[in-house]
Amino acid sequence: MSISRPRFFTTNKRGENYELKSELNSEYRHHRKDAVKKVIANMTVGKDVSGLFPDVLKNMQTEDLELKKLVYLYLMNYAKTQPELVILAVNTFVKDSDDPNPLIRALAIRTMGCLRVDKIIDYLTEPLRKCLQDENPYVRKTASICVAKLYDLNPELAVEQDFVSAVKEMVSDVNPMVVANAVIALTDMNEASPRRNIFEINSNILNKLLHALNECTEWGQITILTAIAEYKVSGGKEAESICDRVMPRLQHANGAVVLSAIKVLMINMKYIKEEAFIKSMCRKMAPPLVTLLSSPPEVQYIALRNISLILQKRPEVLSNEVRVFFCKYNDPPYVKLEKLEIMIKLCNDRNVDQLLSELREYANEVDVDFVRKSVHAIGRCAIKIEEAAERCINVLLDLINTGVSYVVQEAVVVIKDIFRKYPQKYEGIIPTLCENLEALDEPEAKGSLIWIIGEYAERIDNADDLISIFLENFKEENAQVQLQLLTATVKLFLKKPNENQDLVQRILQTATTECDNADIRDRAYVYWRLLSTDPQAAKAVVLSQKPPIAGENEGISPALLETLLYDIGTLASVYHKPAETFIAGKKFGADNVNKALQDQADEDDLTAPPLQIQAALKNNDIGNLLDLDWDAPSESPVSPIMSTGGPSKSGSLNDLLSIVETSDIPVQSHTVASGNTKSNMDDIMNIFNSSSSLSNQSSTTPQQYTNDFSNDLFGDSFNNQHSTNNQQNQSTPSKPKDPFADLL
């Protein structure tokens, strides 16, 4: 039975775009308007409606403002894919820029700036120049932003046509909305310019910005405050004047305005010498910051991250407001943890008792991570305030007595830090810690208790029994626990040598012969070497006086803090990182990093065609392609090992031989005779002064290559002994003397 295949590929159905095309060309206005709405809807959900570009463009000339906005939106979306057809809309744009309605004038100039097509830039200049001098402030403010977009496309044209100068003059505009947009445009152009000299604020511009500040919208105020923060004051009096005029912005309802005002105050504070004025400013900054904590959780978190920066620079701002940072039952975990950090920063001898009682309550919560952070915070309070250390220890002992596993383990970890901060002071609690040995199952907690046992072994009667409990499962323990156990056992042996000889010998034997971890094995070798050669030196090294820990972490560095103060209220203040580390387009931004990787991949592409072919393809020069000799052998990269050059040839292995070259081991130059090519292994074995033939290589013993390492680890006596045996019988590997045999 024959089947006519073409009929399966034919259909009577028309596509959706065909139906839209007919509706766009309808004679009825409301049909055309509905069709444009359908086109925008399809464009929004990701469907390709670029084929309807000419039909949508026909509906551009209309008196209906809503329809005109829809058509302009379509143009902005598909202008890059249809640059030739966009030229057809230029006449309508120019006509709309002279429309009596200021909304249409602004809409036309805004859309022309958003098209970002090089071919219409020349048509944009005259309408833009008229709109910059328009009598309506709404049109002027829109035109100022359009200048920034033009500068991004063609900086030279924007400067030559005096558009940048016109925007600078708009900073003096009578309308504050125009001033704010002019500042936004100048700031963007200044960041894009290589010399960053487009927008430089002087005292005259500063006064104009401060004058416009009170009448701007909230986003205009943020822009102006950000610009004022970049101004370099001439002295303390000018800084005080700026602070006085910015201070009323602290009462704004918008949190972003408040943070921008605080940024200006924090930056100018360092220029003010009068302490009374600084204290007055700090008192006025506290209430708005506290008010931000009554916002939704997401805003709270941003406020807390900024408060953390402010407190690191000026802790006196909120020194009396620790209660407002107490956690609520319904706070999200990320807010609770940030509040804990700030409470530690605000902790002092006046509020430590209040803070400890609050942290004790947190330790009974159900959120395990939050409980651990709370217990850790108690230890940090003890380290920060010496007078409160004993009270913190008592709180930790009460928490240990609860018997909750994760509470006990976190308490042991922080008590170890307290012992390091205050050595020989609170050893009376060690028996209580040892009683909870069975409750420890985490590496950090085990390591902390083992450190305590080894450090205070002379005061613990059954220290050897406690160490033996851990040694039973030594090979199964975490590497962190094994290292601490190794050091603690050596400490125990040095403090009580007569009772613990078998114990130290057993752990050193196990660590050196049965452990795969190189760190543990090497530390065991070092301890064994110390003990076998000079026990007094071992005691001086292992039992040396340790410096106490520094105490409360200082947080971010002062240099980074000064940078981040200029970014208060931005994403950089939330991340606590400079903007160039995470913003695309900066040096370390994602776009630049990916571009660098791609460029490197292109350079390393060995399968790429020769440079002549690449150039011909790039220039689309078919004639050059036809003239190229495609059969010519390409130069393949030669391995340095296969290089036949002499010792002076760049890239050969002889350049590397200088690493192991000595007067006793001359390096033979490698030559290749015609018809008798040697293997690569011959070249490599020349490094070790081996014979060129593979038959001679087989008689070389591997033992000779370990002499240097053995000599470094075990001393000259081992190397001399080994050398004597090797001379007697070179073909038979000699058994080295055990350097640990006479340990005890």
C-alpha cells in the first residue's frame, strides 16, 4: 500500500503569529490595540514575536498613549535583533519629541535612549538637546538619564556635543527632582569614565545639593547623600556644617535614607575634633537604628549587618541599647545569629550579668545551631571581660550538668579557650569535665578535652587511664583527635615518665607504622626523634609556655572597614566585602572572570586552525582561503623531554637539571644519533646520573635515592651506616639501623 508522505506535513492550521499579523493590520483601532497587547503578552512569556516587527511598527503613530507605550516597549525589546527596521521609527520619535504633551516628549526620549542601537545615535542628538532645555521638569529629568545612556554607548559623542556639560549645569536646576536625576547621571558617567573626573563636587555644588536635599523624593535623597559622602571636606567646621544639615534625614521613614544619612555622618566624624559634638551625634544616631529593628525580618538583617560595621567603628553609638538586640521567639535563625554577634560586641562589665542570664535561656532552645552559638557566646564573654570569667564558668558548668550532648560538647570547647586565656586559674573544674567523657562524640569536643588532659596531666591522677580510653580507637578517630591525642600522650610522658613509657611507645609505634595520614605520621616521627636524642629539648619544645589567646576577634581589618563605611546601605555592607569582589563588570566580577577563562581557553586550544586561516575567516576573505596551502604540515609543539637541542636550548630538560646538579654528579649532555633514537626514559634517568641503556638501569637499587631523605630525618650516623653496607654489597639492599631502637 503506497502512502503519500507529503500529506503528513501539510495542515490547514495557521500559526498564532499569522492571526496576530492580521489583527495588527485590522481597520479597527480596538482590534489593533488588543493585538499589540497579545504580542506583548507573548513576548513576556518568552515567545519569539520578532517576525511581527513591521506590523507592530505601523501602530506607532497613534494618539492613544497606552498603545504608544506598548509599541515603545516592543521596540526596546527587539531593537537589537532588528536594527535595520528600527530606523523606520526614527521619524515618529523625532515627531513625538516635539509633541505638546510632556509625557509623550519624555516617553519618546526615554525610548530612544533605551534602544541602544548605534545606527540611531545620530538621530538622537537633536531631540535630546531640545529635551535637556525643555520647560517641563519631567522632560528635563528624563533627558538627563538619557545622556548617561548615550555616554555608555558613545562617550566621545556625549562630550563633543556638550551633553555632559549640560547635565552638570542641571545640578543647579530649580527643581530638586531634576537635580537628583542629574546627580544619578553624572555619578554613572563618572564611574564609567577612565579618569573619573566628570563629577567632582566642590563647595559650591555641595551647597546646591544640600539645598535640594530637603525637597527631593526618598530615592533622590539617597542619591544626593551618596554623592555628598564622596566629598572631601576642608576641615572640621565644614564637616560639622554638613552633619548638621544631614541630621534631619535620620527621622525619615525610609530605612535606606536613614542608612545613607548615617553613612555621611560616620565619614565626616573623623574630621571633627570636638568630642562633645561627636557624642551628641552618636546619641542622635541610636534611635533611628533601633527603629530599624522593628521592620520585617529581611530589613532587620540588613540593618543588623550595617549596625555591625557601625559598632566596630563607633561602639559607643549603641552601648546602652543591648536589650533591643535580645532575640524574640519568632525571629528567623539568620536574625538571631546576627543579634548574637552584636550582643557580644556590646558586652561590657555593666551589662554582662543581664547578658549571661539571656544567653542561659537561649541555651535551652530547640534550635541546635542557635544553642551552640549561644554557649559559644558565653565563652566569648568570659574571654572579653576578665572580671566576668568566673560567672561565665559557673553558667557553663550549670549547662554541662544538664547532660544535653551538644550543650556539653560546645561547653567543653569554649572552656578550653578560657583555659588558654587564663592559664592556671580555673583548673578546679577539670574533674567535672572528665566525668562527661562518654558524652563526647564530636572531633572538636574530643580534641578540646584531650588538650586539657595533656596540658594539666600533672594535676589529674588518672590522666593515663583517660588517655588510654581514647587510644583504644586511635586508628578510627578523626585526624584532629589523633593529632591532639599524640601531643597529649607525649606531654603526659614528659610529665610522668616512669608510668607512661609503654603508653607513649605504643602510640608512636601505631602512628608511624599504621597511619595513612602524613601529618600524623610526620608529627610522630618528630616526637620520636626528639625523645630519642634529647629528652630535655623535647620537654622545652612540647611543654613550652604558650601565649594566651588574643581574646575577642577584631572582625574585619581597619582598612577594609574604612572602605565599607563608604558602602553603608548597599549590598557591600551586607556581604562585608568590597563591591568589586562580587559585582559583574568589576575586576573580579563574574563576567570578567568568565571572559578571562574563555580567553585563556581560546589561547590554549590546540585544535584551532593556523593563524592565517583564522585571519582569513575573521575578515571573510575567501580569496585568501583559496590561496592557502592546506596540505602544509603544521608545527606541532615539541615536548621538552623530546627536545634534541643542547643544554642551552630554551625549554629543554637541561634547564631543570640545575635543581639537582652538584659537583659530584655531573649532568651528561644528551645527544641523539641518527637511526638510534633513545627512549624518553633514558632522558629522564640522566637526571640521576644513570646509564643511558635500559639494561644498566635495572641494576640500580632504589635504596640510593632515599639516602638524602633518610639523612635529613635520622642524621649522619644513619647515612654513614647505610653507605658502608652499600659499598660492601651494592646489589643487595641494606637494612638501615632503627633510629628509635634505643628510645628507652
